[in-house]
Amino acid sequence: MIPGRRLKLHPDDLYAFGAHRGGINERWFSSTTKASNGPATTADEGLSYVHPVAGERFLLKDAVEAAGDLLLGGDVMEREGGWNLLCKFFDNLGPIPHHMHQSDEYANKVGHKGKPEAYYFPPQYNQIGNNFPHTYMGLEPGTTKGDIHKCLERWNQGDNGILFHSRAYRLEPGSGWQVDPGILHAPGSLVTYEPQVNSDVFAMFQSEVEGRIVDWSLLTKDVLPEYHHDLDYLVGMLDWEANVNPEFAKSNKRPPVPVRPFEETTEQGYREVWITYGNRFYSAKELTVLPGRSVTIHDAAAYGLIVTQGYGTFGKTPVSTPSMIRFGQLTEDELFVTSDSAKAGIAIVNPSTTDPLVILKHFGPGNPDAEALRRDR
């Protein structure tokens, strides 16, 4: 995949791991999940480091394992066993193949978890849409399993035609989608903020994208060997009813939802919206502190955050949005907030007279504040 060049990474660092590894098109936040990028994957690839005011840096993963009760809360550690969330920016020049992420039913067979994921398109990172700011999602109502079976039979003939059976949606900055396991999707070229379950299972169902051939092994990488050429099994991994849902957009699109009425919060100096919601696995908010205002914000659970616009202070910590980042450089735009600190409230100051301070906050499973918006009961 070709990087979209909107993550503020210095042009000289786009291929920091070497051209043989490909370009960097993702940035992971508050990650305790090691990346799985083949045999050349480095020892700490994908893992986030904590940089204390004094002393040496250490992995967030190690901190959660050693002191998870203090960071996430004893109830979360007892229920989840860790920070079961992966959140990232994804930035590609063009679309990626139509694919799905397996449900627990199929992922468990190969020793992994199923993977739902969410999308939000931050306006600050999407001033240009790149090559294809649309995403094919699901399948056209009326599509049959036989139709997709035939697409898999045509795998080695170039384009297998699966997009003829799907529908593309124009991506809207400032809005988002929920993609449950088993749903086909071919993400387009907007920068995407993606809270998701910390699993990397997937199956590619499209054999060619933008002239690039997709190897069959990317369809079967998370499938038991005895089913690698069992087309009925492979098609059976799809959540069929969810894919052909005639109200797919109504079921899966996620417009922003105010946390509290804007009439109330604007007077207090901020606006906050839910941008990811509707399930028990994760949730996310976008907080905007208005120019020249100071607010104290309370949350019910630990969270990671990324600042997308402006500068100021978050508690006692300075925060700012970088203009350009060198690979491996420490920035002031990413923090992790412990459960106790979130509940006690964080004082946030925006000293700018003109620019809002905008923060995206990602929460792990079971955030009590998000329960009222759940749709998966």
C-alpha cells in the first residue's frame, strides 16, 4: 500500500524501515499490541512507550501488566485482563481490497479474537481526499452466496469482480462508521481514526486493486489449512444478513452525537461529541475546547488521546499539534489518562485567542458513559 502522506511524518521518513518494508501509512495510539508485519517486524513495532518526567521510558504494555489496577481500574483488569483496544490513524493514497475481519466463531479456531472496528474521519487530517475517498461496504441486496463463490473461483483471472456486487459510500469528514465482524469493506483514501479490538485477523476477498494483484494467501491467512480452498467455508465466514442489509447505512453509519447539549456546554467553553459508539468493545469522543477557555472534563474510564488541532495544557502537561514529525521523535499530541484521573476530572486550558483545541479520546471495553448508546444488546 502507498502512504497518503497526511500523518505529518517527515518525507524522508516515509520509508524509515526501508523500501522493502513499504511506506508508513499508520500511526498507533496507546498501544499494547505488537504489530504483525512479517518476519522483518521489529521487537517493539506497534507498541507505545511511556515517557515519564524523570527516568527511562518503558512500554505501556509492561505498565499495564505490572500495574493495570492503577491504570485501568481493578474492575476492568478483572473483567478484561488488560487494555483490550487498538486505536490508530490509517492514511493511504488509494483504496485497499474488499475484505472482512472474522468473528470470534472463526477467529477462535486459529487462536485469535474476532475484530469489530470503527471509523471516524477527522477534518484536520482530511483537507485532501487523495485518490478514492469512497468505501465499498457490504453487498448489494439480492446478491447471492453463489455470486461471491464465483468471484473466488475467478481469483487467478485478475479482477475477480467482487465490487460489482457491492456499494460505495462517499466518505464524510467529521462523521464515521461501525464495521462489525464478517462485513466486507474496502476502505477508501481518507485519513481514518480507527478504534478497534486488538486483533489482526482478516480475509481479503478482492483479487486485484488498482492494478495490484492480491495473493490468495491473504484470503486464507487466518483460516485453518484444511479450509484454504473450501469456498463454501470461506464464503460462510461472512455475516450474510449484515452484508445484504437493505438499510446498511442506517445500521452502520455513525454521525456525531452530542455528549451534552451544545447550548449548555458552549457557555462553559467546550463542545463534546460521541464519534464512536454502539457496542461494548470501544467508544470514542471528540472534545473541542473553545479559544481562550478553561474547562474541567470528567470521564468514567481510562482513555488514550490524540490532539488534532491547537495547543494548551492538559492537567499539568503541555499539549500541541505538531506540524511535522521525525520518525521516533517524541511529540506533545498523545497522552494516556488513568481511570482515577479521568474520574477526578482533568483541567484543560486553551490559551489561543483564535484556534480551538481539539482532542480525540479512545476508550476500551465497557466504558460506563457509553452504555446508553449501545445497539448490540
